[in-house]
Amino acid sequence: MSETSKLKPGHIQGETGVWEMVIGLEIHAQVSSKSKLFSGASATFGAQANSNVSLVDAAMPGMLPVINEYCVEQAVKTGLALNAQINNISVFDRKNYFYADLPQGYQISQFTKPIVGEGEINIDVDDNNQTTIGIERLHLEQDAGKSLHDQHPSKSYIDLNRTGVALMEIVSKPDIRSPQEAGAYVKKIRSILRYVGSCDGNMEEGSLRADCNVSVRKAGEEFGTRCEIKNLNSIRFINQAIQAEAERQVEILESGGEINQETRLFDTSTGETRSMRSKEDAHDYRYFPDPDLLPLEFTDSFVQDIKDKLPELPDFVKKRLVNEYGITPYDASILVEEKDYVNFFEKAATGGDGKLTANWMISELFGALKKENLLLSNSPISPETLGELIGLISKGIISGKIAKDVFSEMMISSKKPSDIVKEKGLEQVSDDKEILKLVDKVIADNQDKVKDYLSGKDKLFGFFVGQVMKISQGKANPGLVNKMLKENLK
Amino acid sequence: MSDLLKYDLLGASEAIKSKEISSVELTNAYIEAIEKTSSLGAYLEIVKDKALEMAKVSDENISKGVSRPLEGLPIGIKDMFCTKDIKTTASSKILDNFYPTYESTVTQNLWNDGAVMLGKLSCDEFAMGSSNETAAKGNVINPWLKHKKMSPGGSSGGSAAAVAARSALAATGTDTGGSIRQPAAFCGITGLKPTYGRCSRWGIVAFSSSLDQAGPLTRTVSDAALMLNSMASYDKKDSTSANLNMPDLMSYLGNSIKGKKIGIPKEYTQDGISDDIVNFYQKSINWLKEAGAEIIPVSLPHTKYALPVYYIIAPAEASSNLARYDGVRFGQRKEASSLDEMYEATRGEGFGDEVKRRIMIGTYVLSSGYYDAYYLKAQKVRRLIKEDFENVFKKVDYILTPSTPTTSFELGKKQDPLTMYLNDIFTVPASLAGLPGISLPIGLDKLGLPIGIQLIANSFDEPGLISTAHVLEKSADFNFIADGAAK
């Protein structure tokens, strides 16, 4: 165990040496659009089964797809945010296969000429390290419907509400080397999508899902044979699935076996992956350009207009937060994960100490919200009240310790911190004379400890500070207490 | 013969407008004609009540002084067009019980313009065929030499037969590789395939999306102009529809073609064309010359690849377009114990042999490992065929060719699919290039079967096509009536 704990993330200690993971991700992001990619039907989540189905979605005879321009804009916007090549001419292809929840018998997707080409993004691996992950492509495609197999003993039910909803498939290069990086990559993509507003990134509702391609190799060797794990809908599952799959592959390889290229599913109850279909059973999708749709063409100015309207992106905001507020890059990377966080932070930090605000938000507020199972948008503490609290601390009106009590009270009552401080008389005592009285009392009451201290037991200094704070009920200004104790303990 | 049947579309329109006849009278005459000619099997569905209701509205309009372009004119609709609440089967068993909840754009345009709907006309199953023999409900009989049971051609065989038999004043058709022009030629009537994109494909059962185009089958060139005026429209619901205004085609009738250049492609005078057709082809050339046109020999060198290219691209698209007929949401379903078995049973029973053959070919040419050699190569050659035409149209205004290599054949005689495919040898190239073409009758062969001639124009030059065809029509003065027509 101690040996494995020394391993770098993404490395597996086998009998024959250390193995490295090679991971590529295909993220399916549902475009935040009111209507579907090729039909006017609503794309809203959670409607009654088969209520958002147009004639086109149901593939009635003679029905034809018409591209939703809004979805095209979202794809271009996202491509720009991924620092990627935008292809002014792209082509929709048909991916042919039979399934009950695929009414047309084909999915309209983009195969050889996607709307967005190569790009790259930076991810934060840990506090100090960033790495770059290449983007292979982004293309637009239709989602399929949903098969419900548990509604009837011998029949399957089909819900076509999701049929034809626009997806962006974002394919990474095989640049990811650990489950942690995979998680960071997904988080980064999700935050970019949310910043530009092209996808809500909601993994629970399935608007963001990932397929993971995993292989293992010894350092410096060629890529191994990969397996694809389909349809993972949380970062935790992505982590677990990659780890489990890589371990499975190492075990096979080390016992002299070979990896079969195949599609696998992750069983969340066992934490293992299992085979879904082998390469031999893989569909021949018979891709060909959809003759119902002309090639998708747009001008440079169409792209430029979108570029001009692009909002600040996470990397930019992060740099700005570090520069403007002096917070650490790591704290900044947490805050930029969500646009909400940044907005909250910037409001709370007005007029106060940025660094202190970041600390309070990340460790206290996020912790408290998590405990209460609340989102930041439902926080009982507003950016204004948190800002006020930070102000009270930095002006020395209350101590950090008292602030925590005030904070707890704010979580319950939503009261202003100044009101709580006033009501409870929690103002910090910063009056020299008051504090000197307390210091004198503590020194007088603990003469034996004073002797020990003066004979060299420096560690006892903390004890005196604690005593003063205690009899002041935490209200004494800790800086002044320190200073006066030092002056008087001689 | 009922006097009312003698009117062609334009004539009937004038008679209705001048209140010489009423639409109800005319419609009744056609309903009677449909009954009299029912042995031809042209109609799959007759909507008598609806027809009379529409005719009544037209008569009321006329009495109020309102008259839309096709006011009160009874026409038939090929079963490839989805018609609201009226059974639409594409002549296939798999759609045996399909009642669309929507109306195709083209038919809606016709109803908006006052046309009266008589019913749905038979065709080859999913428009795949050149003899109307692949229709699930059986073949249609050509009204010409009725006793000999000749093929009306296909796939718009029911439409052509109905117009020739005078059981419809005009009809709609769809043309993918010749499905309007070839049956028009076989049945001695006029058939016009517009430029790809002229008519919306919305609501037309898809066969081959990059080729399918709706058009009229009529007695005369003027009638074709009148019908196409209404059928054509830009439609946002069809992404391949052309955003171009169609000029009023009626105003191009009677235009002189003096000085116009007519191209005669040397590749179209090959072996296997019947002597009678060769003779009438020459006659047509002479008529155009007499009308002041200049005849110019041209070459379309890639024409010889047109059929193989067509029989790769059309089946490829069809194999995908027909995937939706899976027994899940509409049409016939054969129950089975698993999903795959249900598909197999449903499609195995629902599709006929020709449709299955083309699905198989299409699936094959798109398969990985074969895609490049077949589909991709075919697309490249299609481009070359298109370029051939582009080059020729730099030199000439129109191209004249026979419509078909032979006149109609006896039903059941052409069993070999490849021989059958040769029927479309003159019509397929223009389809691949997306160009408008018209076939009009110019004479009868020795047996007494109609011969058609084809004019091809440059993209969106339907007006010029109409002018030229109109001149040719006058010269040919084809005024024979099929022996099997309603009397």
C-alpha cells in the first residue's frame, strides 16, 4: 500500500512495472436551445413523454430537417471558446443504424467535415500545475430518443422527447493521463460551456455526458489498444470507470492477454466495466452526406460577430482575479469554475480584502452550503452580507474567531453581520487600557506559569493569549493581546 | 365521349371561368370517367365526396367573381404525395394503413390555387421502377393498345395512364431518374420534371433525396405550364428548395425560338433505339430547324456512366430514406419476439422485391470498404456529368433527345432488372445534373404506340423550356387519343 500511495495519479503499479494511462474523452453537450436541431419542437427537459415530438422527429414520411441557426451559433461560440479552428463549410452526414428510439433509422451528425476543428484548453491538475489538453474536433449532431425497458413486462416503451435535440460532441485528443486530469478536463469544458451559455452542463439531467477512451502503456511505449466506456454522467463515475478500466487492462496484459478493442459500460453498483459490444459486432454506420441538407456554410463576418460578443472566459477571469484581488491561482481556479462563483466573489470583495473574501467563500461558505445541500444561488448569505462580514474582520471590529460565530448565525437567520455583532455585543475590544486590564489579570492569576515562561518555556506564550481571549469572551483584539502580553511578560 | 372530357386543363379553366361549364359538372364527368376506366388500375384511392365538395367551393367562387389559377379543375395525385387524412401508401404494402396528418407543400399549393382532388394514383412502389409493375396493388395498364396490356411506364404510371385515359385532367408525378418523362412518353402525354429545387419535397415520400423532384403530367405543354406555375414554390421547410421566383410560365407560350441553339448530343443516338424513335427524333430536329432554331451537334462524354452512377446514388439514398419504415410508429407491423426480428418480419413482408433489391444495393455501396469504390466514385462521376451539361449549355440553349429508347412494352415482359433500368437511359443524365426536362408526344410507332421527345434546359430555365416545347408541340400536332381512354 505504501508503494502505491507514492505512485503518481494515473500510474498503476503492476507486477512488471509501472503502467501509464492514456485517456481521450468524447463529451456530449446538449445545446441550450429552446428548439431541436432540425425541427421546431421544444427541447425542454422533463416534459410528459412524447409531448415534444414534431412530425420531423417522428420521421413521418416526407418530413425534412431544417437546421436551427441558433444551435449553429452555439457551436461556433463554443469552438471559439475552445481556441479552435472554425470551419466555415461543414457537412451533415447520416449515421445509419436501426433502433427503436431512432425513428429516422439514422442520426444526423457530422463525420468528415465537422463545424469545429482542432483546438486546446488548459486544465488545472493541482495547486501549482497546469497542463494543456488538445481538442480534436467539435461537431453538431442529433440526440436519440429514450427507450424505457422497465414499464411493461414484455414491451419496451419509447419516449421521443429527446429525439433530435441538438448535441455538441467535443472530442479530446488522447492527451489525458489520469482520472484526475479527466475530471479536471470535464470540469473545465463544463465551465467554458456555462460561460458562453451554449450548454447548461447539467450532468444529472444528462445535458452533459462523456464517453471515455482508455488504454494503458509502459512509459515511452506506443499507445495500447483502447476500450471505450460509454455514457458516464458524473465526474465521480468518470474517475471510477477510468481507474477500474485501466486496472482491468493492466491485469489482462500482465497475465499475457490482449486487449480487445470494444465498447464497454460502467456498472455503478459494482464499480466495474463490462463489455457492451466487441469491435466485430460494431455497427457499420454507412455514413454519407445527408442529401436533405445543404453543406453548412457561413461567412467570416458571421464568426467575427460571434467572437465580438464572446463573454470573458474562465482562463481570462482567473488571471484577472489573481491580478486584481491578489488571490492565489488555485483559489482563482476554484472561483472561476462557475460564473456564479465569480459574480458572487466580485460583489462580496468590493471594498474589502480579496484574499480574505476568497478564503471565506471557499472554505467557510462552500463548506456550509455543502453541509446544508444548498447551491450558491440559494445561499442564505448574500454577497453583500459576506462582504460586510469581511469588512468587520479587516477593520478589526470583530476577530476571525468571532466572525465564525457570526457567520453561523448568518447562515440561519440571514441577518446582517453588523446587526448580529451589535445585538450580541461581539465588537472586538481594541482599547489598550481594557486589554491591559485583562493581561494584568491573567499574569496575576498565573504566577507559576509566568515563572516557567521567563525561565525559557516559550511555548507557554500561547497559553497566556488563550487565557486573555477566554476572559474577554473572544472579543479582545488578538494583535493587541499579543503585543501587550509580550510587553508585560518580562 | 362526354363533351366535358374533351377540354384540356387550360380549355377547362377558360370554360369554367366563362361559366360555360361548372366545376361540379366537370368533376362529375371525371368521376364517371374514373369508374369507366377502372380496369386500368390507375387509381388507388378515389375521393369522390371531397372532389365534389371542392368543386362546389370553386363554383361558388366563380359565381362570386373569384377565380384562382386552377379553380375547379379536377386532377389526380401520385401516391408519393402525402395528403392529409387521405390514405398515402407510395404503392407499398408497408404503408398500407397510413393516413398522413399533413399535406405536402406541392399538393397544398394546388388546393390553394383551386384545383379539385380526384384521388391518389398508383405508381411503382416508393417510385422505384419503370413499368409500374412494382406497385403493391398490382400494375397499371397503359390505355394505348389496351387489349395488349402494355406498361404505362413508371414510376408515375398511374398518373400518366390517368391523364392519357382522361380520368384526370392533369396529374402530379415525381421524377427521380425519369419517373415523369418516361411514363409520359409511354402514354402519349406531356411530362415535365422541373429543376431540382423548384418544387418543395416537403411531404413527398422520399426515394432519393438528391434527385426527387415533383412535376406535372398533362395533355399539353400549356397545361404543364399552368400546373407547374402552382406546384413550384420556395419552401423553408425544404432546405434544398430554391429561393427563386418562378416567372409566370403561361406568358412564355407562343414565344418564338428563332435563333435559339438546340444541341444534339452524339451519345444519345446509340444502338438499341427503335427505328421509329430515330425517325421521329430526326423529324423533331427538322421541325425545330423550320421554326428558326440552330441545330448544333454536342457531346456529353460522361453520359455512358449515367445509369451506373444513378443506380449507386439513388439506392444509397433510398436505403437510408426507407429505414424509417420499421413498423414502430406507422404503417404495417409484424409482431415478433425481439426488436430485430420485428424489423426483419415487418420489412421482409412490407417491401416488394424491387425495393428490397435497391435497399440491398444501397446498403452495399455505402458499406465500409466499398464506400470509396462505389458511392464516392459515383458522386465524382455525377459531378463530371453535371460539368458536361454546364459545358454544353455554354454553347446551346436546349438539348433535344429521345425520351426513351423504345416505346411501351407489354406488361410482364421485361423481367430482367438491368433491361428495365435501360428505359431511363435518356432521362437519368438530366436528373443527375438537376436540370429541367420535358417529354412530349410527337407521333406513333408502327404498332400505334406513342413516341416521346425530350427537351432539356439549363437550370431554372423552365420558361425557355416551355417556349421551345410549345413550338415542337405545334409542329408535331399530336392529336391521337388512346383507345383505352374514357369515352
